[in-house]
Amino acid sequence: MSLYEATHGPAAPSLGSELRTVGAYALAGGIALLLQTTLLHSLTGGRAIPDLVLILCVYLGLYEHNVGGATGAFLLGYLLDSFSGSLVGLNAFALTTVYLVVYLMSRRLWMNSAFSSIAMVFLATLLRGIAIVGALAAYLSIDRISLAAAEFLLAEALLAAALTPAVFAVLGWVKRRLGVV
């Protein structure tokens, strides 16, 4: 290590590297939105499906500690609201909340193992459900959550946690292929 390397921080990423990173996340987000809002719904008949967009949001919270990560989480939620026909802003609020909690936890805890990623996606799915129910309760008259809704949320969390290693591996592979790691 030279004296210059020891006294100066790492060089800022180039514009090309930043554009490749944005492109990789945009492609992954588009595929996740397409699969989640069309194909997986038709395959499962509307039952619990894995939340691929949430897995991507957790990935952003774990590895993108900048304004781009927060913006990506918000845009993923907003696009999910637009594609799924739900109340506009509900998923944007929930996914931004998930990003913030994952980001804050990853700054304090070691989150580079597969188990911690799976646990974080499981907990983030539950947090997203709580955020959505809380936001709905603020605007609608919801007295209590039904047992069926809790079972549905638990099934979604388990499915998302099961797919986490595969999704994280694909995202890591794409970033390595694009040279943005």
C-alpha cells in the first residue's frame, strides 16, 4: 500500500459504474414486479406468493447505503402500487419503512451471512404487513386483524425467506458480471 492509498479514501465510482448499478437494479426490479404481479398470481390462484419486490428492497437496505437505495425502495413501492391496483402510496410507504429499518439494522449488526439475510427478509415481510395494516387502520375503521390475515402474512414471510438466497445470489452474480461489485 502506498502512502497515497493510505491517506486518501477510495476513488469515487465512475459514472459508468453508477449507471450499470442503476441498470442492474432497474432490470431486477422490473422482472420482480412482472413476476409478482402477473405470473405468480396466476400460478398460485391468488394465494400467498413470495414478495420478490420486498426481497429486492431488503437487498437495497443491506448493500446500498445511499440516497439511491432509499429512492429505489420508494420507487419499487410506488410501481408496485401502480401495477397491483392497490391504494397509491401504501406499498411505497411500507417498502420505504422496510428499507429504513433494514438500513439502520445493517449499520449496527453484521448482516453478511445467508442466515441473517433470510432472517431479515422474514422480519421485513412481517414489518411490511404491520406497516400496511397500520396505515390502513389510520384511514379505515379496522378494529382487529383476522387470524386468516395473520396466517397469510406468515405464509408470505416464509415463502420470501425461502427464496432469499436464490434472489441474493442472482443479484450478486448480475452485479459481478456488470463489474459493479
